[in-house]
Amino acid sequence: MATRTSDLLVNVQPAHKFDEEALLRYARANVQGFPPSPSKFSVSQFGHGQSNPTFLLEVGSGATVARYVLRKKPPGKLLESAHAIEREFQVLKALGVHTQTPVPKVFCLCIDTSVIGTAFYIMEYLDGRIFLDPKLPGINAEQRKSISSAMAKTLASLHRVDVDAIGLQKFGRRDNYCKRQIERWARQYLASTGEGKPERNPRMLDLVDWLRKHVPLEDSLGSSGTCLVHGDFRIDNLVFHPFEDRVIGVLDWELATLGNQMCDVAYSCMPYIVDVRLGGSSSSDGLERRGIPEGIPTMTEYLAEYCSYAGKAWPVADWKFYITFSIFRGASIYSGVYHRWILGNASGGKSAQYTGRLVHVLIDSAWEFINRASVLPDQPPSGGYPKQFQKEKGNLDFEIERGRFVPSPRVSELRNKLLKFMDDHIYPLEKEFYKLAQSSMRWTVHPEEENLKELAKREGLWNLWIPLDSAARARKLLFDGMDHVSPMNLNDHLLGAGLSNLEYGYLCEIMGRSVWAPQVFNCGAPDTGNMEVLLRYGTKEQQKEWLIPLLEGKIRSGFAMTEPQVASSDATNIECSITRHGDSYIINGNKWWTSGAMDPRCRLLIVMGKTDFNAAKHKQQSMILVDIRTPGVCIKRPLLVFGFDDAPHGHAEVSFENVRVPIANLLLGEGRGFEIAQGRLGPGRLHHCMRLIGAAERGMHLMVQRALTRKVFGKLIAEQGSFLSNLAKSRVELEMTRLLVLEAADQLDRLGNKKARGTIAMAKVAAPNMALKVLDMAMQVHGAAGVSSDTVLSHLWATSRTLRIADGPDEVHLGTIGKLEVRRAML
């Protein structure tokens, strides 16, 4: 049964009495609308809650009575960083003014301790219902269901708040939240126990060690994984409407900060695991063991509903940590409450005496939960999501609530791992990679690159680019017997993670933020395109000889198509000859811009030439596999891209003079080269567009960081109107292009390469042009540094500009788009 907020009032505890006359004088002067000459002024205390003492102020003026709530720090010596009244006021004011989050309106903050002895603030009084018992007794099943749903919705709404937009961007650190919280609450527990204080439980110290060893990977993601957390979100800190099953106020913001929001969710789920009610009846058995009353969802259903409303990934991998951390933190908090009760200044009155026993109950419950074999199903129950948010069949596991392009939980997990890998390993080593690439040893491979590859394999971030259908064909051809496969087998992601092109788009974008990243994950061009050709068109023998080493990252490859003497954007122009001679083919011709051919690990070239100059226009071309060590293959020189030679990868001019290769090296058959080239233009070439989104994002990030630290004409660049306008336009163009690229990937998955070709062509035109604009803006903000090699911007710009040609000339793509428009109009 619900308790009205007014029913929680008691007389002010002796330890919490203060000068009411001084408070009245202060309130008259500082609270807008406060009666100037009240005929009645009374103070009573809310008996519920064990944190900052909270009081009801009733002010009578004639026949009317105004009610306010005062919240203050407890008297006496306090634990470090506890009872942060000022932070409570800050977050309540920001949420109340700028968001729809249900919070009480705050009127004033007083940090002058001479008024009533401690800092305090005054806020509005909410007349509503508070549910002290999570079993929700005394109401029907339908109401229980509505109240539980309202709780999940409210938490999700709170977690969607944009802290930067409401002035809370500095409300807390944006990295290592769980790690720091473990240390904070461990210190607080030690400060509240032992040496003349309540007895210290050694199992609590063991719990600290376990938590330190199991901090989730996402905890170190910084701004990518950080936003507002309440810190004490539970049902008895919510005020519900007097008659409707909706939340009108979220209370007790003492522990609010920026952090890992799944900690809030887990804390709200604690009643399922352990009974934390005070009064001597606490038990290590929560609702899951004692029985869930009708109408209340299971923990899995509640969690699924929250994840749906908040757009969060299903937390199966780290749920054991989050629940255990929540229980541990609760134990630390209650140990502090029990210590304050012994000292005589606990806020919750007599109920605080039971917190000492509750601490040990919580510790035992944490260890019981850790020892469970399973704590969540691998996937959320479909019935746990409201109908309008459930996933449609065939919708590529994307949630409808927030649009078509919301990553599935699995992709979100991979994305978080990839972001962490970039922060921890790629960005810190960029300068080292550039240093070697600009030295006399630039055509050698940095040893750290190979180490990172092995780490990427162990992290499950290897070969993520491989489409489902290509992987299926390779499995069928290659893995009837396993004798030819090295120790890195299918379970080690040899054939990727089974992602669609759309799903890979979210990951490929991140790799594009650094020119060095794609190859570390075996997701770099031209290897991905060449592996795609072998996956789709290679024979079993060709795949064994060349595809397996490429998939394992043991060798690299090049694609030899473009020729210096003809316009190679029209593949029918090429002149390189591939002539049948007995059981061999003889190759003669000159190629250039053969990317990857300079790499010391390059072993394979896929060469496009003509096997029949007299056949139909699109049946003359063939593709053939050439070992780069074959006699007659000559690497003539490296080519420069705006001064960059891209060592050790490089772009080479290559000549083929009477190069003899076996007929078994021909791909698919004579005259099939154009067909293969068109197939290769789909997924592999769309990867460039995906990476360009990431390059633009890197430019945006560097641009803003620069603008926030450099002053011109007395103001930060970030405060200049022209900069803000250009920054906004850059963001608009970037987001439009991202959606276009994702749409192209989605059509590629659903409709195939041919039907998606128009949208793919649009993406190939839009992506490099957008990236060039954003990167140019970023270079402009950096001034002279922007065009130097001191930042990555000039290299990213050069790469982006090249792709207006290398990814097919804009003119060719625009021609495709225009022809399709005309054809559509003629239907």
C-alpha cells in the first residue's frame, strides 16, 4: 500500500534541531513567493530516508498554507565527499529548468552555515504517494504493472538527458566510473568500521578485490559511455501522482554524477536479489526467491523494458558485476548509516539501528549472486518490451523505437570494445607509426602493429567486415575437413562475427578515425576487397592457397587494375593482356596505383586484363591471381598522394613482362572480370564511405578541442559566431551523409548490389565531399598546424580527396544516379 508523503512526517529529532527563526528570516528574503509576514511557521521532519535530513516547512498566511521542503547536511563530522547538498541543488535546478524529468522545483541554496548550522536548500513540496515496500502490497496486479513500467520509463527518461545541453558537462569525470566508485565506497566502508567502530567484515574486503578484477570494458569509454546517473534510484525515492500511476518527482540526488548508467539500473533491481527493508526483517532472499507478486515483472522483464525505452544494449555480459557492485555499494552506505546511528546523528531515526545487521546480509547476498552459474538470458524476452518497441521480423535486429538505424545489443558491444581499443592502443601509437613511416626504414612494418593484430584477434575484433553470404560460401567450400586450417579456427573469428553490411557500418566508421586502424583489425583496403573476391568467386584450392593466409593476416595483397596510359575508370579501356599458353597464362602490361604492392608482406596481386580483345565489350576482361614473387613482376616505384607515400603500405607502379602463371589461377573463368569487378564494387567499396564518416568525426573532434583551447581577438575560437555556424553546418552534413551510407548498407543487405547501386553511388559521391569539407574546416581552425604533419588532419584530407577518384570518379557515380532517375521517370 502506498504512503502519502505527509504520512512520513515525525517530530524533528533532537540532534537535527536548528534555529527556526533564522531559517524563517532567510526564507522570507530568498524564496520567491514566500509569505512576507506569515501567521504560522512550523517545521517537521520526514522520517523516511537515511541520508540528508529532510524537513517540511508549513507557512500559514491567513487561510492559506504554503508548504516547502528543506534538505540539509547532517550535523557533526561527515565522511569525505558525503552529503553533497550543493550538488543535489545543482542537478535538480538543471533538470527542472531544462528537461521534462520529473523533479521538484528548487528555490534557493544556502551555503552559509551561520544560518542553521549546515548548508541547505529549499524546494517545492510534492503531495503524492511513496511506495516503501517493493512488493507493492495493497494494490491490484494491473496497478503493480503500471507502477513498475512507470519506474522503468522514468529511469530511461533520466538517462536520455543530454548533460552538455543543460550545463552539467562538468558534473563528474567521464571515465572509469565503476573503478573510481569501487575505491570510493571501499574507503567509506573502512572509515565506518574497525578500530572502535562497528565490526569490519573480511568478506567485504574480498568483495572489493573481486569487483576490481571484473570492471566492465565499457567503464573506460569516457564520453562515449558516460551520462547522468542518479546514484540511488529505487522505488521509495520516487513520488507518484496521488491518483495516477505516474512519477511526479525523483528524490534524493545526493549521489548523482556522470557515470555508467547501468549501475543505476542494477541498483533499482536490488529488491529482486535481496530484501533491504529496514526494521529487523532484512533477508538475503529477494523477490526472486520469496516470490514475485502478481503484476510485478520479473527482473529480466523489467530490465528488458528499461533497455527498450532507453535504447540500451542487453547487459548480459556484465550484469553479474553491476548487481554485485550495487549490493556492495549498498553495504558501504548502510555501514556509514549504522556508524552515524551509533554517534547519534543518523537521519532515519530508530530504523537506522537495523542497518548494522543489513550490512552483513548484503555482503552474503553479493557472494551468493557471484556464485550463480547464470544471472540473465542471452537475449531479452520479446514479451518484456512494450509492443510498439518490439523488433519486427527481418528488421536486422534493430529496435524500432529510435528509428531504423539503432545498433543491436551485439553490435553495440562490439562498438564499445572497438572504441576502447582505439583509445587504448591505436591513438597512442599513431605518432610512433608516423615516425617510422617518415624514416629511412619506412618500408618495414612497425613491430607493434603485429602485436596489436594478435590483441585484436583475442578481443574478437578480427575480420568484422566479412558479409554473411560470403562467409557461408567459404564455410561450405573450405571447412568440410579442418586439416588445412591453422590454430586460429572458426571459433576465433576467422570468418568474422557474422555481421550484415549495415551492422559492420557502425564499426567500420570507428576504424576510419585513424589511417592506421583498419589494417590492425584486418579490415583494410585493398585486402578486404581482394578477400571478398576470393570469398565470392575463388575455388576451394584458390581459397586454401591465398584466402586463408589473408584471413589470418599473415600476408597482404594488391589490386592491379588502373593503367597509366588509359582512362581506367572505364574498365573496358584496359590494355593489359592475359594470353593462354598451354597450361599457363602469360601476362603483359603496366599498372599503377596498385595499393599495397609496396608492403613487405604483400604476396598476392589480383590483376585485371583482357583475355580476348575481340569478344563483346564487357566479356573481354578477366581477373587472375599472381604471386608477386613471380618472375617478370617488377615494382617500378612508389607513388605519392599529395606528398604522402603511405609507407609501408604504399601505392606502386608495377610492370608485368611475360609473367607466367598457372591456368588454375584464373578467377571464375575467361571473360568474367567485369562481372567480378562489379561484385567487388559493392560491399568492399562501400567500406570507404563508412571510413570517411569516421575520418570526418575525427576532424570534428579535433576541431572542437582546438577551438576550446585557442583564443583569437580576446575570445576562444569556440565563442566566435562564424566558427559556431560552420561547426553546425559540418554536423548537419555529417549526419545526413551517415544516414545515406547506412541506407546504402541496408539496401545492400536487403536488395542486393544491383538494386542498391543507385544509393551506393549517392553514398560514394556524398561521403568524400562531406569529409573534405569537414576536414578542411578542421584544418582552417588549426591554422598552420592543420596543413602540417603535426596532426592527422592533412593525411585524412589527402586520403579523402583521393577517394573521389579511387572509389570511382564522382562523374561515373553521378552518371549512374542520373540514368536511374531518368529510367524511373519513364516507368
